[in-house]
Amino acid sequence: MNFLSTLDSPAAIINLPRMLHNIQLMQQRMDALDVRFRPHVKTSKCIPVVRAQIEAGAHGITVSTLKEAKYFFVDGITDILYAVGMAPGKLPQVLSLRRQGCDLKIISDSVASATAILDFGRAHGEAFEVWIEIDTDGHRSGIKPDDNALLEVAHVLHDGGMHLGGVMTHAGSSYGLDTEEALVAMAEQERSGCVRAAERVRAEGIPCPVVSVGSTPTALSARSLEGITEVRAGVYVFFDLVMHNIGVCEMNELAMSVLATVIGHRIEKGWAIIDAGWMALSRDRSTQKQKCDFGYGQVCDINGTVLRGYLLSDVNQEHGIVSYEGAPDKNIDQSFPVGTQLLILPNHACATAAQFPEYHLLSKDGGLVSWNRLYGW
Amino acid sequence: MNFLSTLDSPAAIINLPRMLHNIQLMQQRMDALDVRFRPHVKTSKCIPVVRAQIEAGAHGITVSTLKEAKYFFVDGITDILYAVGMAPGKLPQVLSLRRQGCDLKIISDSVASATAILDFGRAHGEAFEVWIEIDTDGHRSGIKPDDNALLEVAHVLHDGGMHLGGVMTHAGSSYGLDTEEALVAMAEQERSGCVRAAERVRAEGIPCPVVSVGSTPTALSARSLEGITEVRAGVYVFFDLVMHNIGVCEMNELAMSVLATVIGHRIEKGWAIIDAGWMALSRDRSTQKQKCDFGYGQVCDINGTVLRGYLLSDVNQEHGIVSYEGAPDKNIDQSFPVGTQLLILPNHACATAAQFPEYHLLSKDGGLVSWNRLYGW
């Protein structure tokens, strides 16, 4: 009997051997490239997952919220990078964590935010460790490597008595690529831009020890990481359909899926209705713009075997519609009778996992366990 | 000082006077149409919100998960409709709730699911109350009013000793309309189809006391509800940009928003970056197909004043991009300096609210309170 048959649906399921394989693969790659690895825990937000990453050799973690920082600090992790630009109103939380012994680093990409950090730090006698966010691909935040603002921010922080810990970048536009050539080029662009920024800061006589880059696609595509001290990546731990479309994982490396149950049919339309909608899968449709559009997810049987052509074609809050691409399956009530359990591979693991309070998995000793995950801010 | 300035962001904010206005408006309409009202609590999943709906005159509630049923039953509500087709594996939970005194009703739209309910009910000596789901608009689930399967399911349940409580439908395709004429016609189609189904069941000599219809757009558009005994609606309690585009609410009736803080800028692109991304707003882009595309949300100032033209144009996990429609605002760092707090009105209140563990609001006595909401399954 499949262990999943005892679970209520919808539920988030981790395939533990696949997850451990993904963790090993990334760590070995980073070791071979001679850089430290700092996983982004926003994907799993889960202590046992992050422990497995640390055990495999990761140095420190990256977080997307201060709640994550607190959660993992209480669990014993002290080396934490908060990789979202500082809202000045959150500085008291950062101060409190640092005063408790958390080696929490924050980021800035403007004179305005650096000045807010400096003013608060001085008022409270705290030399915050700040990394400057660099924009290497025009994707979102950051200062361009050759922009004068880089040196202005470096001087505001350094001259004001803050600790300029380094520079960091995230080539988020790698998510829009799907050829090895383009990915290798983007990884090199991310590397060279960040190294260039570090060199410019150092040329001012300001120490800039850390040079941090990363996204799952570039981390898995970089040929050289010369000048880089650490890499960050998150979604590689589970992978997902978006990463599969980009070309950095195989379908059988996807380690997280959603358990669902068939509750009805619209035979004339070739639909099976399942009890997992956007509340479970999320509204993420990121494969829509990629080379293969998986709708809201790829349908697999209860053993995880991919049922080619069957997609989660539409969702409402607690309803999902499974249909066959192209011609409707007019025998769908026989293909998937009421009560059939299915596994749905998600477009975006970070977004889907965020919908669940816990993961369910078969542990190494064969027991069914659940792992809590963090929720909210 | 605005009470929101003391809150960390992102946070889900309820405008209490607007919410109470929305509740009153719907209840008065239902009273005038002489039908009972059974709010769908999947929007708020929040006890104080649902208490306000009951106090205003609602009879019972509709839920989208059995976890909601348990949550509100523990709070004292017994008249509960679980309005998602039964997965047979969930019947033990339904049985347990009924044995504890919860008057929980379930739905079926096929002989297969009705038989599963019957078999389980007989095996455990329980006459489940089952409502038959009717399809009045081809939207998703249900049996068409004139389909013979309707009478087959009615006989399976009634003859087998279950309690056929009534028929119910949800004209979800009303979400695709935006003219009063089309909405009035859809409300009439929903009404007449459901009444027709009830009449066919009754003509078989099978009692069919409840005739239940509803969606927020049709509930607010129906001219007559002859033959209908109750109406269900959910999102009206908060309203959202989708409902505004449909034409059933004004912008100043939207009662839920997301508090966010400006963390940076890309001046050359006219972007302000905020600390609220899809983790806070959800990935819902339902206004994309409507007459006005609001991106991921409409930007308002901290007092709730709509800043026309400023939209949340893109989101990542914890980052949102605020930009001006049309020409970039090249002074956006002065329009919204780092640290500026904003309120974002969401496309879809159900999806956005689901991202938060709690709501924050100014209570009637002027105090800042938070209301927990239910999470997961």
C-alpha cells in the first residue's frame, strides 16, 4: 500500500530521496567550483530541510523575511543574510536579533536606505553588517556595477561606521532562459558584474570581503566562479516545472508535489474534478510563458509516475480540473474514478509549498512523518 | 497618526466600517428578496467576521474545507454546508462532525459519489444529509437540470435511506460578466435552472426542501428569487478589484488591503520597490481578462486614498514593483520615498487573504486589534 493513501488531501508531499539528491548535487557542484554555498530557505521554510542542507555542507542561510531569520536563529543557525532591501521600520527587529547573537546581515541599494540604516545604527550604537545589492541583469533591485551610486553607498556605510560586508546579486532574469548557451552567458554576466562591483569598492580602499551571487539556474550553469566567494540558490531543493522548462532539472528530480483526490467528472468535457485548486497549488502560471505550458501542474499517479498529457488545466479555490491536452478524454471517469488519488507537480515550488502548513513524507526509516513549515510575516 | 504606522509590513488590513456596510447591504437585499442567506466563509476564514455575518441575520454558513467546518462548529455554528464534492476518503470526518452534533450537509453530483456516500452511511448507520449539485451555467461541477442523472442520484440517495436535503448551484461564470443586463440574465438562469431541478426531483415524489443558489455577482443582481429558499455568497464581505470590474461594488467599498513599505527604487524605470510580493498579494491576476487590468493590485496611500494610475505592476516572492501606467514616473523616489507605507487593494480578496495568518484592524472602540484566520486543510 502506498503510504499516501492514509493522508487526507490536499497535502504537500516531499519525495525525500529526490530532495537529498538535489541537495547533494548542488553542494558537490559548489565544492567543485570552490565557493561556499548559502541556500535560500524561502522555498522550504522548514527546519529539517534546512538541516539537511547544512549537513551537506552549506555555510549559513539566506532568508526572505525577518520571521524566517528568527525561526532559524532559534533553531541554532546564526549566519543569516536577509536578502530583501531594508524597510527602515524593520531595523528594530534586526537590532534585536543581532543583540541576541544572530550574525544577521542586511542589504541596501541606495543612499536613502543606507542613510536610514546608518542613522538607526548610530542612534543605537550598532555597526550593522550591510551588503550592497548589485543589479547584474536589469531584473529588479540593485545598483549597476558601474554606477557611481555604488561608491556613494559604500562610503555612506563604511565612513559612517557600519560594516560593509560585501556585495551580492541575483540574476533573476535567468528564469526567462531555456538554453544552455544563454544560461552559461547569464551566469558569467552575474559573476563578472558582481566581481566588478567588489573591485570598484575595494579600489576606494574599502574592504569588501564577500562577493555573493546566485539563482538556481545560474548556480547550475556557471562554468567559472572566479572572484566569487559564495553562491545562493533556493528552489533547487525541490525543483519544479519552471526549472524543468529552463532545462536545469529532469522531471524525475522534482521532489515536491500535491496529493489530490478525484471528486467528480464532466465526462462530455473530458474533465476530472479534484479537491485541489489554487488554494493548494497557488495561482502561479509561470510555465505559461515557457516552452511547455503545464497549466496549473502536471498530473502523476499516486506512485509519482508522470501521466503525460494530463494537466491541471484550470483551478478554483478548492477545485481543480484535470484534462487531457488536445482531444478530451471521454472515458475520464474510468481513467480516474471518484476517490482516485493523484500527485500534482507544481509550476513553482516556492509558491505551492507556501500554501501548506506542513509537508508529509516517508522518512528514511520508512515511517510517515510531517514537517512543519513557517507561515506569514 | 494613522494606526497602521505601528504595524510591520506586509500585513492584511480590514476596514471595519466598510466590511460592516457590505454585510448589511447583502443581508438587507436578501431580506427584501425574502430568502435566507448562508455566507461562504472561505473568503475570510475568520470567526469575528463570520459572527458579524450571523449577527446581521445570516442562517448557517457555507465552507470550502472540512477544517473550516470543524473550526466554526467549535465556535458554535452548527448549520454548515460543505460545498465541495465529497472525496469518499473524507466521509469519516463528516461522520465524526455529525456525531458531535454538527448539522453538516454534503453535496454530490454523480451516481458514483452518491453511491460512495450511501455505502459509507449504511455501513455506519448514518443518514447523511446530501444536497445535489446542479450545473446552471456549464462552469464547473454539477448535474444539468434536465439531465436524467439528476433523478438517478436523487433515487440512489433517497431510496437508500440518505436525507436528500435539496439542490444547490453556483453560477461561477458570472465572474466573466460586466454588464447589468448580463448579470441579471445570469442570476435568472441560475435561479430558474435550480428551481427546475428541484421541481423534477419533487415530481418523483422525493422531498427537496432546499433550493440554494449563489455567487456574489448573481446575489447582487437577481431581480426575483421565486422558488429559491437560500442564497450563498462569499467575497462580498470584503469585495475586491475583480468585483469592481464586474460592476457590483464601488472602489470605496473594498474592505481588505495589504499594508506594504517602500524599500527602494529604479528611478530610470519609474519603479518603487515594496516589501509585498506574491507571497502577500497572491499570484492572482484575474483582472487581466477584465475591462480594467490592475496588475497585482491598486496602490493607495496609507489613508486608503486610491492613487489613480499607480499599480502593483509586477511581483516576486517578497518584492513588488509599483509603477505608473503609461509614462514612467521619473520622480518616483520623491513620490514614494524609502519607508513610505502604502495600501494595496487586491484583485481577489479570497486569494490575498489566504496568504495571511491574521487581519489587523481598528476596532469600533478605536483599539488596534488582530483577528486570526484559519490556514491549511
